[in-house]
Amino acid sequence: MSVTEAGREFVATGSREALLARFRRVRQASITMCRPLRAEDFRLQPIEEVSPPWWNLGHTSWFFVRNVLEPFGGRLVREDAQYDFLLNSYYASLGSRLPRSRRGSITRPTTEEIYRYRASVDQRVEDLLETVDPGHLDALSSVLAIGLEHEQQHQELFYTEIKVILAQNLRELRQPYRAVPEEERPVDAVDPLRFVDFAGGLLEFGHRGQGWCWDNELPVHKFYLAPFALANRLVTNAEYQEFLDDHGYDQQLLWLDNGWARLQGEGWHAPLYWERVDGCWWLWTLDGMRPLPPEEPVCHVSFYEADAFARWKSQTAACHRGVRLPTEREWEQAARSTLCEPQEDAFLESDRLHPACAKGGRSLAQMAGCLWQWTSSYYEPYPGYRPFLGVLAEYNGKFMDNQRVLRGGSCVTPREHFRVSYRNFWSAPTRFQFTGIRLVRSEE
Amino acid sequence: MSVTEAGREFVATGSREALLARFRRVRQASITMCRPLRAEDFRLQPIEEVSPPWWNLGHTSWFFVRNVLEPFGGRLVREDAQYDFLLNSYYASLGSRLPRSRRGSITRPTTEEIYRYRASVDQRVEDLLETVDPGHLDALSSVLAIGLEHEQQHQELFYTEIKVILAQNLRELRQPYRAVPEEERPVDAVDPLRFVDFAGGLLEFGHRGQGWCWDNELPVHKFYLAPFALANRLVTNAEYQEFLDDHGYDQQLLWLDNGWARLQGEGWHAPLYWERVDGCWWLWTLDGMRPLPPEEPVCHVSFYEADAFARWKSQTAACHRGVRLPTEREWEQAARSTLCEPQEDAFLESDRLHPACAKGGRSLAQMAGCLWQWTSSYYEPYPGYRPFLGVLAEYNGKFMDNQRVLRGGSCVTPREHFRVSYRNFWSAPTRFQFTGIRLVRSEE
Amino acid sequence: MSVTEAGREFVATGSREALLARFRRVRQASITMCRPLRAEDFRLQPIEEVSPPWWNLGHTSWFFVRNVLEPFGGRLVREDAQYDFLLNSYYASLGSRLPRSRRGSITRPTTEEIYRYRASVDQRVEDLLETVDPGHLDALSSVLAIGLEHEQQHQELFYTEIKVILAQNLRELRQPYRAVPEEERPVDAVDPLRFVDFAGGLLEFGHRGQGWCWDNELPVHKFYLAPFALANRLVTNAEYQEFLDDHGYDQQLLWLDNGWARLQGEGWHAPLYWERVDGCWWLWTLDGMRPLPPEEPVCHVSFYEADAFARWKSQTAACHRGVRLPTEREWEQAARSTLCEPQEDAFLESDRLHPACAKGGRSLAQMAGCLWQWTSSYYEPYPGYRPFLGVLAEYNGKFMDNQRVLRGGSCVTPREHFRVSYRNFWSAPTRFQFTGIRLVRSEE
Amino acid sequence: MSVTEAGREFVATGSREALLARFRRVRQASITMCRPLRAEDFRLQPIEEVSPPWWNLGHTSWFFVRNVLEPFGGRLVREDAQYDFLLNSYYASLGSRLPRSRRGSITRPTTEEIYRYRASVDQRVEDLLETVDPGHLDALSSVLAIGLEHEQQHQELFYTEIKVILAQNLRELRQPYRAVPEEERPVDAVDPLRFVDFAGGLLEFGHRGQGWCWDNELPVHKFYLAPFALANRLVTNAEYQEFLDDHGYDQQLLWLDNGWARLQGEGWHAPLYWERVDGCWWLWTLDGMRPLPPEEPVCHVSFYEADAFARWKSQTAACHRGVRLPTEREWEQAARSTLCEPQEDAFLESDRLHPACAKGGRSLAQMAGCLWQWTSSYYEPYPGYRPFLGVLAEYNGKFMDNQRVLRGGSCVTPREHFRVSYRNFWSAPTRFQFTGIRLVRSEE
């Protein structure tokens, strides 16, 4: 039994002990990240896309119940049935479920009950892992690994969701996710913008090697790339502010038609979390409100804003004529060619919870663990794509419609969760994720 | 300074001590009623009409800040300004405010902070009461009394709101407001339905005497009533179920046009909180789910349902030809003629939190403290109506549009809050209040 | 067979010839009024409340098919069945029907086919009238008379609907309903505003005498009125403009809560059809755009605007303290006391299609055939109200919810259709009818 | 002056006479196609996407006013300014415009006035063409040619729009676009389904040669295709009905998530225009209602339906494992390899107004002029894409978001308008266009 097809089955390698240790570590991380929250923060769903933290805690546990405990003969308890309707996200093959928009509209189970449920699931998974028939261990390990990858996705989501939740409050009553000492932040001198040439050609893309990956990163396939030059770093707040100051949000001709409609419908006039106070721009961060740091990469922009910015840049600066957003394969090719160690101020483990500046003159800075970078590519199946088998067939494939791929991981992505072939995806208007802009230029 | 006009000013009589004692008692009741709640229950706003409990606790305190502390020179603190925008309900003259629909969408102030704020307001009002210039005491007492009446209205609201909030949960996860011992409930034999004759004539209506009342109960005015006969008790669940069984919810011709549209739009097929489980009707109560008691008065019906029921009754039972809902003045005239002591199982003080059966053969049973009774009267100003002065002019007058009057008080109304001239009002589709049906019949 | 109950049956008196003559006259009027229209104007439904003219022509014919031809054995044709679903307005007892909002979204039957259908119905009704068994003639005449009253209501509606339809066009492309010679309009000197005293008392209201009336005008009943003083004329444009100039549309405290919400939701800033062009107010009329005539009565205001205007007037002018909108019985009592001949510039027959000024010093001017006058009274059943029997029970009763009564008839009401007891009714936000404001003042 | 960039400018070759002749022919075709309409049919906008015919006639004329007459010094008339706001579709650079949804909600200009306006524009364009400075003739010809291509797009749209408009009517009142003699339609024996192999490789795509094309067909670029096998014909009604009979519209797992939401929201249960009458499927066509012909290609399916059908087919028939929708470049490569003369029953000129069956054993049947065929490709700019210059930059580029490419032309496409590189595009839920399904299979 395996969720993946013959021929590309991923066996979670390593001993029971190693698997158990990873299980405990990842599961614990979800608990730890909720420590700073007040009871109120666990229940709010400010927009349909943002699930309240209690639900995240429950849903990631439910995933193990339905995909591990049930199929592999683990112990079940009454709450498994009671919470099933509430905690199923979108798996039609696992039965009916609470409409997504209603996750913030119930008060039972309480947060305390959800924590107890997590503990119960953890214990039962550990028991199962110890007692499972050795002949099923590989299969169990496979699904368990997926459950942990799934949980890490929700850990990243958590930071973006709690940022939205706390931002709902009146500015004067708003509290940061965590209280940080008010230290002097040195102004970083960022690397000047350069474009790094890549040769293109008929190349291979997708996940290579034996390690685990999502079904959407496969199969490896050929694709022809024309030569291109990728920006050495992300667009900064200062550069983006020039776009604002040039009335970029008022010039319809810079925008895709759908983007302009969204801009008008939602009253966009700056990136999400930019707030104008007494004539100055401030930024809402997980550490609270801060004056907008000009050197930091611009963050929380939609695809439409990234695209309009690139068009504006292409038209206004002669030296940037023809700049645009990269395709996902341009990004991947560049990343493969140059990626060495991510910067040490990258990924969730840096504990910054905020994107770091580009400095130190790397050939390509901020490629991993800083901000997800919008590509112009739609989230499409790779040629020959096959979904996971069984329940998990619903994990990726059915969402391959009208979404754009983002690459690179962000400052709230767990480092071990990331790969150079990793494909994140969101619909074009999305702004609450840690999303930034990297430009590319074609050879003319 | 007074909120009421010369000529009909109500002076809160009695000593500072008496006023202080009442202040403490009423304020404490709001705390006490929240004791059974879990942290989660304080923040939910399931529909726009239902405010979350934290907001009720805050708003009733804010009322004293803006109407007592500010105008009479009490001590102000930083939170007064910080919370003002959040806690103003609908007073345009007191500045801008959070849209009503967003009371469930913020997490600050926390519930704990709101409790602290209540305590601060209480202390400061008590301080003011002790130190106020004697020349202002009467005026202060007047407004303070209104603040307490206002708080009692929110206490009644609280019980109806928490009933909705808890009902949002899945049936198997739903918890009652309070856990009651599972005692055997004796089946009550209710009084048979009779109609009690009243003579009519050119009569006076409205609040008489020196006691305090809302502006909408005045002035006393003449009104001509034709003779009528009022039902001795409310309609029971058993009687209402006959309407259901006769397909009352499918017969368009029984319904007002707006009522039929609402029925279809919201899928009404029974009163709110009637739930069909395995072929039997159950009832959601503050004590949890119970099999539908046939002898109890039907509750949680909209005006449209009450009106359609009366029309059905009038058409199907020859002996009930011509029954309808009473006007508010028919109800008031009957109440004045016969009201003696309310039944001891009535009002909030009975601690039933649920309507009691009619038994014991009173001339008119269930007239006070059982259920609010829909009248056919619109909530209109009495001839010569004058709103309170100043801020409180917004309390009643501006809502006199497309609402119907209810009379009688309910099982969650504080007894001292009620008067025979009391006019409650809700829009016709409202179902989450404790609303019932009393019929009347005209002399032909 | 009769639509009205025993005891208050109206027999259409007169010979077959007289009835036939009236039938032809009323039916022809609906044709005549459509003559000025272009083909395009017949099909538009700009808002749900406004039916396109083709539908009006069809529906008024359908009324005779279902209420006259069918029950009395007239000849039926294929189109009767084919059009039935389309032309039924709201009679649940006559089967399913096209949702009201879709009357402008079909192209068949064509307007030409509808005209042919009208002619066919006319011929068949005339045939029936000639051949009907004398024993059924009275009953037939009764229903026929109702059909004609119904048609006259739609004739009035037509003028209000075509005014909306033509107003949809761009100002520079808009064409008037009829082209009138550009004559010099003399400025009228209007009667000064006065208040005429009425004594009140326990009085009788409702339709008296033997003539025909709608079921909602009955029964005659007693009602006590306190003394009051009614304005001698309607409020003028000049007087209403003072309200605008005093920022009446910006002062929330002047408005009912529902009215303020509507004002904000729909962006009201002046009466319907007032348009600001180059700093001056213009008025859209059935004769085209005209500079706002200050002496004419203000028209096309909602109940909310009328009510807010009265409140503003009451607060700003010491001499008008306590003015408000009249109740429908105050209006009726005043009208009965003083009504003689309507002014000659009144009603549809004057062919003005626009309200006339008050001049000539009548005791009470503009009481009939000028503008419908908002009263503060809800459209409620009179005590003891009984709907028509059978199908026509749906004509009035089910709409008695959240509507306000208007009295007086308008410049587009056929004179013979009007009575002093006539109760028109619209919901409070309605502005496309010919509605104006008359004030009243109570004795203090 | 030219709308296209240096280096890829298309000069409309040929004499003034040839251009004039084409101008007259294309413009006349728009008149001819409206001949069968009734006056009512010209004004209806049943859904926002469908413009009423009067608007199409006006808008295609307006296009010449703003892009030809104005820039090249043609004669202007008052109506040019008067209608400008109404007839601008989406050109932000040409000023403000009527919201798209309101094209069916005005009655002026009348249809007659629009016809007059067309004649005036035609005359003025012809005058300009005769008098224009020879130095500007090439530029003028370029834009004029675009105007005619634009008009041909609207001619195709017209047939799809009038099909929707007429379908709004009740089935028994519905009239076909044209009355055809009731001849016996021979049942066609369709070619059996086969898959034709193509080798793939690093190939070139986009418009080649000197002829005119839209900006979105350029530049020619390399793209790598893996080997594939394309179905020899379109999916038939009979084949699609198997999908229905297998409950394809009830199986959520077959559908993209967005597609399932749309299916549920709009109640899809069959292709558009399939109607169930007395247990049999009927089809609405421009020739009226016809029993569903099993051999004809299925038509009026959304991308979501096409995609779900392919997934179902892939899963249910072993011999069809791996079938899917083709990419646009797979389609183009196959078309280039095999396309010879289109079938004679293809394109608008065949006057079928309906897709023809595949018969006669062509290698690839129905590739051109039968139905637009959904591809899985998003409508993206080709690498190096440059929009037209000036106003016409808004023609294509800003719509390149969340739309899918369709290839092949349809039975209502003018033959001369089509090219093998032609890219049509619609959003995935679109059903009112003539859209069908062709399958492809990858080499495994």
C-alpha cells in the first residue's frame, strides 16, 4: 500500500527511531509557535482564506487520523468521528465537511479540547509506529512523511494567518505576535541591482534524485528556455515606492484587466500591511509596527501588483526595458546553476519571521528562504503528471486552475521543507502570503 | 441637565446609597451571567444581530463613560478613548464607530481586558457618585438609572445571544449554557384555551404614574378600542405542531408576501431551535437539547409565523373564526384590567431561562415574564411623542420604522425592568428572541 | 358567484351597454398612452419594481382571461395558455409565474403579438358580455369592474414607469415622453403656507355609500383623532431646497435609521430626477428636462426623505415646531371636511403629467390629483378587514406589511379611479412614484 | 504612423479599390446577419458577457471613428461624441465608458438610429479612403484592416449572442434565428475514433509569413514538444452522453475544484442548450429545437466540462488511458502537419450555423471551421510578446490572465478571418461559444 505509484515510490528511509524523532519534532513545532497567542486569537477567521489557529491544530491532527491511523489499523477514539466533519479541509473522498467559511463560526471543540486531541493523536500514532507489522512499515512511513510535510505547510500558513488575524485590530490596540526588544536596527546597504545571464537551451526540469517530493514536482521533463538574465536580488521597498510615487496604482494601462478590477474593488493603493500614518509609511510585521525600511524587499504584493510593477519598470527605465516576471523554469534553472548555501538569515529557523535584506554581494541573493517570488507561470501539471494515488490524489491536482507558481520559500518556511523544485501556488490576487518580486530580462 | 424634557422628567428617587446598591447589583448581574461561558463563547458573532458577549460587557460600560463620566466630570482613563470606536453601538452624535457586523472580527481588547475595563468604570462611577456636587445629583441619578435600564436590556439580550452562539456548534458537540440535573419533568396539563371578553371604548394608553419609563411609552393618549376577546394563554407547541402537520409552511396563501419570501429565502420549516432527529422534534434550550414538550408555549417564532398561524387557525377551526394577533393596545388594556402578580415561574428571577406552561386556571395566564408576544401593531411614536433630549434622543425614535411591538416580557427579562406599558420591538423576521403567540378575537 | 362577501357586494349597476362603453374606453386608454413610445421603450425593466410596457399591456389583458373569460365560460385561445406563466403577476392561487425581475429579459411575445393578444381578449370579453346568461350578468359585471379598476392602476403605473425608463438614457440622448412646444411658462405665485385647524374627535373612517371600493377601504370604523392643523398646500421645491442647502442629506440625526442606511447605500443627495447641471438644478419630467421650478410641489421623494424633511422643519423653524407627516385618518378627515371640486389642473385628464402649483387661495389646495402624499400610517387592515373572496383575496391583504399609506391621487391618476377613502401604499424607500409632502401640526 | 512596431509591421497590400471592396463586404455582412431579427431582439443583454445586437452594430462602427476617422483627419459628426461613452468597450486610453453590464439597459440610440450611424461612418470612411494623403495610405490601411478583423470577431460573437438571446424565451414561445424547411436529416455515420501520432521535437510556433495577424500570434518562437497522438475527430454527443449516463456531473473527483464549484453554483447537469423534454434530450440551435443528434460533435461545453470529460474517459476506458486535452502547441503542430483544405461544410460560409459531423475518413477531421477546441494552455504572451502600439495595445495583452486558449475556428467564424496560428481565448466556465472537445494522448 502506497500513496505513490509504482516506479516513483518514495520510501521514507531510516529507522523507526529516526521517523519517530522527526514526528515528535515537527508536531511539537506547531505547539511552540502558538505559545504567544491569547485565547481570542485562536478562533478568528477574518477572511475565508485564513483558517483560525485552533482549526490548523486540529486539521493537521485529523490528517494523521484519516491517512495513518484508519488505514493502518491504529486505535480510534470517539473524537475521531465527532471532529471529522469539522476538520476535513477539502477531501471529497473522505466525506462531507464544514464549509471553509465557517471555521471561525463555532466554539466547540474548545482550543483546550483541540490540544487534548492533538496529544491523543500523537500518542496513538506513536503507538502504531511501534506496533505496526514490519511489512507495512514502509507504506506507513511514506504516508507519515506526507503528513509531516503537510504539517509544515500549515506551520508556514500559521505565520501568515496570525499576521492577518492580529492586523484586524485597531492600530492603537494591535499587539505584535511577539514582543521584541526595541534595539537599534542598523540600516543595511543593499547590493545594487544587477542582472545575471543564463544561457538557456533544451533543459530538464522537475525534482531529480531519490528524495521525497510532491507529485506536482514530477515528472522530470524537457523544456526549451531562451537565454535570459535574472535579477541578482528582490525588488526593495524603496524601488516599489517609486512605483507608488509615480501613481502606479492610478494608471489602468499598467495593469492586467482582472488586476485593475481587483484594485478598484478592494481599494488597493499600496502593498498589504503598508499603512500611512502622519504622512509616513509604516509596516505591520509580526514584531509590530515599524517605519517602512527602504532596503528590505517589498513583501505582501499580489501577482497583479508584481506584474504591474514589472510593466512600469520596463516602460520607465531605459536600462530596464523588457524586464518582466520570470517563468518558474527560468527561476529553477538559475537556482540550480548557482544555489549554494542559503543565507544564514533565511528560512524559519533564522527566527526573523521577516525577510532579510540582500547584502554581501552574492551572485544571486535572496533565492531561498526570504520571500516567495511570483513567477508568470500558471500552476499546471508537468507533462505526464500523475497525482498521488487514493485520497491524496486530491492534494494538488484539482487546484491546478487559475493559480500562479511561486518559487523560493520564505522567511517562515521550515528549511527542511524546501527544495529547488518546490512549487508553491496562489491565485493572482493573494496578498497575505510572504510574497515578493524578482525581475528577469530577456535577451533581445 | 437632564435627558428628559421639562414636565416629564423622571428623578431617580432615593438616596445615594440606594442608587449605589442598585448600580452594584445590576452591574454584578452581567458578570454573573457570563460565568458558565468558555473563553471561545465570548467572541463569536454568528449573525449581525447577535453581538458577542465581550462586546456586551464592554458596551454597557462604555454607556456609563459617555453618558455619566464624561458629562458629569468623572475621571477618564486611556482606555476610554481607545475603546470608544469599538463600543459605540449606534450613536451618531457620539462619533464614528465599528460597523456592527465586525464585532466578532477582532481579538483586542481581550475578554480579560474588558473585565478589567468594567471594573475600572464601576470604580469611577462609584467615585463620581460619592463626590458629585449635590446640585447635579438628580441629573446624574437620572442618567445613571437609564444606564441601568440599558444594561438590563442587554442582560436579556445576552441570554438570547448565547443561545444562538452555542447553537452554532454541531449537535453532537453542542454544550448547554448550564448543566442541569437530569430530573424527571412532570407533564403539565395546560389550561384549555378560552377567550376572555373586554369591552373596549375610548381609553387611555401609555405609562401612567411617577415611575420611570422609556420615552416611547409616553405620552398618555386616548385611543378607541372596539370590544375584543383575548386568549387566556399562549399558543402551545402542540397547537403549533398541528399547523406544521397541516403543511402550514407550504401554503403560500397563509403568509404575508414578505413572510413567504423570507420563509423561502431562509428555508424555514419550523420555529427556530426545533430540530428533527430520527423522526421526532427536539428543542434546543439553554439547558441543552430536549424532546419538544407539547404543553409549553411555542417560542422563537417570527412575526410572520405568528401571523400565518393565526390566519390558518382562523380558517381551519370554525370556533376560532376571526382570530388574529392582538394590537398592542388590546394587550395593554387586557393586562391592565387583570394583571395581578405575575406567576412565580416567570421572569429571569425564576431562573428557568425557559417559558413555563399555563396552568392553574388564571383568567389570563402567561401575561408577564413568560414570552414576548407579537402584536400586530407597528412600533410607532405615540401621538405627541418626544424623544429623550441630547444623546439619548437616538435611543428609540430612529428605530420606529418597520418593526412590530411585542408585549409581556419574557422568562429572561429582569422583573424590575418590566412594566405593563413596556414596548419591546423587533423586525418581523426576528426569531432568536423569546417570542410567542397570543390570539385575540373580535366581536363580530 | 361574486368576489365580494355577502353584505358588502358591489353590483356594477347600469346596462350592458354602459358597461361595454366603459370597458372600451378604459381599454383604449392603455393603447393611447403607449403611442408616443419607440419600439425599444416597450421592453426595458430598469429596476425590478418597474415593469416594461409590453408586460403591462399583456398583464392587464391576462387579468380578464383568468378572472372573467375562464370562470364565466368565455372563449379561450392557445395564447391564453402560452402567455399565462409570463403574465401572472403575483397570484399564487393561479399557478407558477415568471419571477418579477425577468420581465425585461425576454423578447417573445413581441410587442406586436401583445397588441394582437389585447385585441383578441377585448373581442372575447365583448362577446361574452353579449351572450352571458342574464343570471350571471351581475357577477360578471362585478369582476369586470375590478378588472377595469386594476387596469387604471396600471395606467397610472405606466406613466411612472416610462418616466424611469426614459431617464436611463444619457442626458444628452434622452428624449421626453412627448414633445411639447417650448412656450414661456409663467412663474406662478404660490399660496403662502398656512395650517388649517381640524377639531378631531371619535370619528368614522373608510368608504361610505354604495359605490365600488377596494376591500382595503372597508369596513367603516371608529377612530379617535386629537385636534390637528393641516398645511393648506404641499411643500414646494424651493422649500425643499432649503433642506438641501442646510445639508439635510448629511445630518444623520434627522433621519430614521433605515432611511439613513438607504441614503448611504444608494447615494441619495436630492429627490429623484433632480439633476445638477453646471451648478443649477434641473428636473427630469415627462416633457423633458426643465430648470427646477421653485414654486412647484416637490415630487419623487421617498417616505424617508419626507419624514426627514418634516423633522428638519420642525427643528429649524420656531413657527413650525411640531410639524410632521399626517396620519392617513387626519388626511381623510380634512379631505372629507373640505373637499369640493378638485382643481382643474388635477388628475390625468388635465394632461399635464406633472404636478401643478398651489394658487388661488383654496382652503386646502392640491388635495386631490396633484401628488400622492406620504402619511405616517402603515398600510394595515382596518379593524374587521375582510379580503375579497377567491383569487382576488391576494390583491391587497398579503401586501399589508412594512408599507406606508399615501393619499390624494396624483397628476397621472385617472379622475374616476380616485376616492377620498382611497389608500395607495408603497414601501418607504420608493421614489419613482409621483409622491409629495404635506405637513401637519398637532395642537400642543 | 502604425499600430505595429517597426520590424513586424503589416502593410495592408493592394489598391484602394481592393481595400474599399473588402471594407464594403465586411461591413455589409454585419447588416445582413441582423435581417432575421425582430425589433425586440436587438436590445436584450441576458448576461453581462452577451452584448445586445444594437451595441455590436454601434461598437464596430465606433471602432472606425476612434481609430481611423479621428487619427487620420476624417470628418466627424455630432453623434461621434454623443455615442462615444456608450460604444467604447474597454479602452481606458479612449476615456470613460458605460459599464459593460448596462448595454441592455438603455433605449437610446434606437436601433434605427444606430443603423443610420453605421451608414454615416461607412460613408465617412470611404470618403477618407479616397482623399487621404498617399503618404498616409499604408498606415490608414493597416488600421482599417484591424477594424475589419475586429468586425469579423463581432460577427462571430453575434451568432453566439443571438443564440443566447433567443434561448431566454419560454420553450413554447421560442423562435429560431431562421426558419429552415423541415427536411429529413440523414443520419451520418461518423468516422471511428483514432489517434494520429506526431513526433514532437524542438519546433517553432506562432504566425509565419508576411500576412496579417494579431499581436498575440507573435513572435515565432521555439518550443519543445514530446511525442503525442491527436484524436482524428471531435468528441460526439453520443460519447459525451455516456459521461452523463455514468453520472459524470455528480462525481466531484472528476472535476477541477473551481469547476465543481461552478457546476454546483450554476446547476450544470449537461452542456448548455441540452434540454430534457419528456425523457429525451433536445438541442437548441439557431434553426430551432432538434432532437439531440448523437453523431454531431458535442458543443457548448465549458473548459471545466471538457477537462472532466477527458479525465473520466482516461479513467474508464483502458484503451483511452492517459487521454487529456491537447496543448495549443500540440494542436498547432498537428494542424500544420496535416491541414489541407477545410471541409466544405465548415466555417460561416457554409451557412450551416451548426457544427458538421466527421465523415469521409480524413486523417484529422473537423480541425478548422467546425468548433473551437479547448486546449489546456492558458492564454499567455509568447516569449518576447510585444503588444500593438498606441490604443490597440489594450486589444489583447491585458486579458492574458486566467483564460484558456481555443484553437480551430468554428462554424460561425468567417473563413478569411481564420489562421492556423489563430488564438481564441475564453475563461474556463464559458459555455455560450461554439466550443467542443478534441482529445490527445501522450506516448507513455
